[in-house]
Amino acid sequence: MLGRFLGRWGFPALPIAFAAVFVLVPLALTIVVSFWTRVGLVVRPAFTFTSYAAFFAGARLLVLERSLIASIEATALSLLLAYPIAYFLAFKASPRAARTVLLLFTVPFLVNYIIRAFAWTWLLGRTGLINALLIATGLTSKPLDWLLYSDVAVLIGLVTSYMPFMIFPLWVSLAGIDRRLIQASWMLGAPPARTFLRVTLPLSLPGVFAAAIFSFVSCFGESAIPVVMGGVGYQMMGNSIASAMDVLNYPLAAAISTVVLVTMMGLLLLWYVVFDARAFLGMILRPRG
């Protein structure tokens, strides 16, 4: 009995305890500190909404708006790019080719993403490769300044940094769709476009939503890419947290972090309510008959 109890509850208790100590406790402390007050350079325990009022009533509210817009745009564009790739790997490519391509998508992440962002600054700069190609082909007579240190540059940086990650949950969801459902739709005379809209796309929505959550949350809290590709003064939520920490305003930094946390938890809760793990993983979790 003791061995069965330990086998059933002992091993799951280890990761739960780890998450509680190293994840939940720091998050709880962050929320608590967000209600504290700052007096000079000293932070004192209290229960006040001063930091939240300073965030929502100040210029950082504009940063929140910019972060939301940039994250939504980057997530939408990344989905438009990642979904066709995942669809091809799931339905058109052989399993061996799919594994090879997925492995290749992980290769760029062997290089730090900040270094990759700096590489984009050279490509998008006035003397960079892209401007040189545009001038050589006659599409423009002079370098385009808005390619770098702009919203466009930040969007490019966000998409190239997080779009490859989105391919994996999309591929898992698409690969788990029962092919018999698609074949049945074809046998009933439905054209490929209608089959995709009425069968494939709805069944892959759990993966789409999971990929969108990952991209949105990552972009929402990004701090390096806005500085490298947006230029000095370009801020998103991650930069606001860092700037508050630089001046030792820990309650404000905790309040901003709490706003990011609540946004993330809201998206995860929505995904949990609408979908479940079996729907996301599809046939991969189902026993093979």
C-alpha cells in the first residue's frame, strides 16, 4: 500500500513542490511587493495602489498600448507564416523530412537571440544588404530610413524571434488530426478549401491558440529587441520593468510585472477552459487501435 501510494503521489509531488517553491512563491512575492510603498530609496511594506495608479495614469500606459498592439501584430503575422509551414510538415512532408525540417528550425536558437537582433540591424541599416538590394533593383533611389529603429524593425525582430517556436505546437496539433475525418469530407464531395475550413482548421484551433499565447506573452514582455531594433527610447513592457528596477522603484516594477502576469494567466485560463490537453495533442495522446 505504501509503495503504491508513493508511486502514485510521491513522484508527482516533486515537480509540484518545485513549482511551488521556485515559481509560485516568487510570483506571490511580486504581487505582494506591488502593493508596498517607496519612501526615498527605501521600500516599506504597506497596502496601497500607488504603483498601479502611477502605471495606469502615467506615460507607461502608452507603453502598455504599444506593447499590446505590437504583440497582436507580431502574433498575427507569425501565425500567417507558421501555419502553412506546419501544415506542409504535417500533411505533405514525410515523417523523416518533417523531423529534419523541425530540427533545422531549432538551429538558429543555438545563437543568442540578441546577437540575431544585432544581425538584423546590419541587414536593415542604411548601408545594409536590404537597402543595397532595393537600390540595385531600382525599387528606391535612396536608403529607406524607416527599415531600422522603427515599429517595422521591432515587428520584424519579434516575428523572427518567436515565429519558429510557434511551428511546433501547430505541427503537433495538425499531425494529431484523424486523417479519416478529412478523407470522409472528400468522399462526401467537399472541395479541399471547404474541407480545410470546416474540418482541418477547427480541429487545429487548440494548437493555434497555444501558439498564439506563446507568441503574444513572449512579445508582450520583450525587452531586448525594442532597444536593439527600436532604438533609444523605444519601450515595451519589459523595458518599463527594467527602467523601474534601475531607479530602485521595486513596487512599480512589481506592479508592471503583475499586469503582465495577469494578462498571461488570463490567456492561459481561457485556453484551459476552451480546450484540454487531449484536444491539443489530438491523436498523439489517444491509444492506437
